[in-house]
Amino acid sequence: MLTRMWRLALIALMFACGSSNSAPAPAPATPAPAPSSAVPSKGNPPMTASTFNAKSDADLAVPLLTALGAAEKAKAGTFTVELAAGSYKKLQLESDDLAIVVEAAGAVTFSESVVIRARSVELRGITIANAKPAASALVIAASEKAEVANVALLSVQSSSSTTEGDPLIDLIARKKGATATLDRLWIVDSQASTLVRIPANGPGRWASVAVSGIVLAGNRAKRGFAIAGMDPAGKGVAIDNAFVAEAGLGEALFELATAKPVTVADSTIALKGELSAGDFKPAVTASELMKPPAKVDPKAFLDAAKGGAIDRKQLRGLVR
């Protein structure tokens, strides 16, 4: 009897131990994958903008180039130079990857030259005055777009030693299909072979160039515009609200080496000499052709240029 009871107790104990050890402990739950927005990007960081503030010529030397290099390394996208009011000698910037913006915070005058080559270029609110640059006074070269606004070149004389001579302003497309806009541009009492050149630059061609407000007065040059670098598939050059008072152009106001249309509208032209030279002619519409001036007094136009805005009615009164 005791033996049978002992056996039953032993069997009960074995079942109790087996039930506590037979099932494995549950595995810890696998965490859900993080959403894609939370995973750090393994590619380039997001593009940002970088700003450099200049207050003196010293700032436009090593500090500016250092800041530009840092912006390129950071893939900043846009590099902005803000110029404090004052006088500077020259500015030179070049970047294949960045859009470069240069803007004046007040009256800013350069005494030599401004050269900017970049993916895109914006230049606003500067004057180049009483300068004698060794080459062009203003060079804008862009791969995608160029915007120039409220810029004046006053009493500037190119001292180029080349046979033809460098233009006063060189507007260069670095790639095919780029666009350019010029707004409120003054060129007064200046000297160069060509006042504004739009050259062919290898494959680089402008799809369109729009000039809205330009004054040419009292200059000494062979020609006003030399235009060649236009994309055959583009729109050409459109000029409106121009005021021309020139008695010192040796050849013509326009020299065109492009079949793309060059139009002049809503403008005033007082020109001693030829309107155009070459096989192609500009189309002038809705414009006033004044009596050719015997002489142009640049001083009155230099004073008018300080206002920035172009009032053709007021400027007509300065032509004698």
C-alpha cells in the first residue's frame, strides 16, 4: 500500500516539473522598422544658401575666396555677397556649381572691374565709375541664367591692348539655352571698342536676352552692340525702353552676326551715324527717332544716372 502511494506521488511530482520546463520562453518582440524619413540620408546633404558680408576691399580678397570655397564644399547651391555702402576696387568670382548673387546695401562704387562666372548670376545695384580696366569693366558669364539690374558704368575707359579691344561689357553664355535679363543699365561717357558684346562662346548660346531699360549716352566706341551668341532655337534679343544719345560711334549702333531677331521697341534713339552694320538688321518699332545730336554733354547724363530709373521724357531734354 505504501509502495503504490509512493509511486503515485512520484508520478505527480514528475508531471509538475515537466509542465514548468517544457515550453521555451517567448522571444523578445522584433522592433518595427523605422519610417524612411527617419533614416539618415547616405547621399549629399540638402542644398543650403550661404551669405558673405563685405565692408571693405580686404573682405573681397582672401576672406571672400575662403567663403566661396567653403560654400562649394558644402554644396550650398546659392552664394550671396552683400556689399556694404562704400567704394571698392574690383570683384572677381567664379564657380561652376553655384548660383552667385551680388547685391549692394546702399551706394556701392567700383573703380576697376567686376567679373562673375557661375552657374547663375545675379548682380544688383552697383556702379563702376572713373575706371580704366585692363580688359572689360563688367563680365557676366552664366550657364543657366543671368540677371543684371540697376547697374551703371560711368566714365569708364577700357585700356585693352588687344587689336580689336575688349568690350566694355561682356555678356557670355557658358552653355546652350541660358537666359539673360538686363534691367536699368546705364552706360555714359565711356570708351571701348564695343559697349555691349554678346559673343559666341563655343557651344554656349543665349536662348533669350531681354533688355528692359538701357541708356547709352556720350560714349566713344566703334559700336554699341555686337551680338553673335544666340541659340538658333531661342527667342533672340528684345530691347525696350532704351534711350540712345550717341554722336561718337565710329561704325554703328548694332553689329549683328545672328539670324535670330533683335527687336527694339518703345525707345528713343538720337544717333549720329548708322543704326546697323552687317547682313542682319534690328527691327525697330513704336520708337522715336530724334534728330542726330551734334554733340552730347555727358555731365547732364552722369547726373541723371544717379537716379537709377530711366525717364525717357526727361532725358530727351538733355539732347541738344
